[in-house]
Amino acid sequence: MVPAPTCQEFVELVTDYLEGATSPAVTARVDAHLGRCSDCRTYLAQMRHTVRALGALPPEPVSPAAERDLLRLCRRSRLGCGSPPRA
């Protein structure tokens, strides 16, 4: 049996977990951890609240120069971002 993640590992996985982007095995490990860790359950509730609150905010326009700079930096990173979605 694979052990449940530590609290630090949970914090690193929480975004993917909330988005449903974790594998079934990782989800099961996280669920096991949440079953025994009230601090991480609290953290998860706070993250859900934050996502809802931020999702209610209207988008702010980004200047063309800022968009260009962000895309340039992102492309240099190991993540390699694509073009941002257009509204």
C-alpha cells in the first residue's frame, strides 16, 4: 500500500486535486491524508473559498507590453506557456 502524502506533499498537490487533475491513485492517497489531518482539511476549505472568491472577480485588462513580457518569461521557463486565452 502506498502511504498517504505528508502535509507538505498535500500542499504541493492541492491545486491539481481541486481541479480533478490527479490520478486515481494520488486522489486516493490525498483522500486518506485528509481523513486523518484536520489541518489539511482546513487548508483545503480555505483554498476552495479562495478559488470561489477569485473566480467572482472581473478580469482586469493586461497591457500588450505586460502580456508580451509575461509570455516571453513563460516560454523561457520549464513550463512553456502558450498564448493566453482571449475573452
